[in-house]
Amino acid sequence: MNKTLILLAAGLSVAIAGCGTTQAAKSMSSPASKTRHSSSMSASQSHTTRATVEEISSNKTAQVIEAGQSATFVLKATTSGQRPAAGQPVTFYIGPMVPLGHGVTNWYKSGTPQAAGFIKSYSKVTNSQGQAMITLSPQPTKHMEMVAVKIGNFNTFNSSAMTGAGLLDAWWTTPSTSPMAPVGDYVQVSPFAQAAKAGQKQVLTITAMSPNGPISGASVDVIPKGSLSSSSSSMSSSSGMNGSMSSQGGKILKTNSSGRVTYTVTASAQSMASLPVRIVVSNHMERVAGGMNADIMTH
């Protein structure tokens, strides 16, 4: 298989916010010397060779957290043949926003002073299983953060254009907060980020879970945003609270008794093109979690 190229082409001109409208990020923190945050997972610090990462998965793609509690995502990077991408450098990008608001306006890179208030701990290098972890600091209600990641050569964020395509979502709330989503609910999209050949079909598996188990009968609004490249123009990524059809089209699916649906997306016919797929899950007119973006990137 050909080498995977950087996930987003330079100059990508749109940012896809998790639960609001599209909005280009205005600024990002500048690099800084090392911070007080150390790696949360042990891994070798000597990574003289960079593996070609072809997939990044996450245990949770979007989750709802009790206000004042921390939020953790566990990611796994694999190379061809699903081999663990061990010993690869890891960078996270944090985009704070208001739930159902206007999107991310500032992105903060892990290891900078600006990110220190948002990141409690994070992996700087993948472990022997190709895993990396980030724990986000506790936040108040009505606070949301989008999270992009770079593992080895595979990047779901374009630091030049300040935009992200593959994004995780954390939403802090309480049962009495409005608007709200049930605390403890989460959505997993697999794969979260995938490299593919031009025109290749990729099956996304979307699972909605609650503290009591799978969420059956939830509405899953799946909206491919079109192939994004350096010549792309801004698109809307807004979506209704009940997962209704967006102005960009899409498909609404219902989860089965296991809380699961599958959706097949076709990668761009262009090389070095990113295909973000926005996913919004709701149950009885109530959001299950924040909106998230999977990403299919062509070689």
C-alpha cells in the first residue's frame, strides 16, 4: 500500500465545528517549552523510524461528562495489516466551544501553556500497542471541546490552515442544564480516521451507548461533507437537535438493539483529499452526545 500522506492538504480552508456552524479558527497557541504535563501512558521515547499510520480508532468519539469531571479518550493507531503503530510521536489539538454554539475559534496545541488549562495529561508517544491517551481537565457545564490528533504521519488537523476534519467531542453538562445531553452517554465511530485508496468504499460503524447499555432506536444523522482540499470553500455543518436532514443532504439511520448502525462512504477520487463525515446522534428529540467528524483520507 502506498505511503499515507499528511491527512489534510495544506491550505484547507474550512473548519468543521462539532455542534455548531462552520467557522474558521482564528488563532492557535504558539509552540512552547515542555509543560508540567507528562505522558499518561508509558512508551519508548526513542522513535527513530516513523511508521506509516493508516488508521486511528478511539474508544469514544463523542461523550457527555458530568460538569466538574475529567474526560478521557483512548486512541489506537495502526499500520498496514492492523499492526500497532508503536513508539510514534503524538500531538493533540484542543478546540474549546459552547455546545450547539458557533464552533471553534481557537485551537491549542498540546505542550503549550495555552493548552495546559484544558489537558490534564496526555501521551506524547504511542505505547507498544499503538495506543495514546488524553485526559481533559474538568470543565463547567455548557462547555465543550473538540479534539484533533496527530500520530506519526497521520494528522486530523491542519496547523497551517487552523482547521480540523477528524474530531473527537467532549460535552460537560448536568441533568438540569438546558440544552443538555444525558450524562454518561457516548458515541463510538469506527474507524474514526482512515487512509484509503482513491474511490475506495469504507464502512463506518456507529454505536450509541448509555450508562445502562446500548441505545436502541436512536436517530443517526450521517452527513458526508464532500472532498476537502486546498481549493475548498466553506460549508455549513449545522444540524438539527433531532438529527434531521441538513441543507447539505445526508442520511438518517436508526440504531438496532445493539445501539449500532453502519454507513458506507466512498473516498474521494482525488489523491490527498479529505472526506469529513459529520455524525449527529439523537434519541427522542434529545442529543445523545455532541456532533463529531470521522475522516476518510485518500493516499
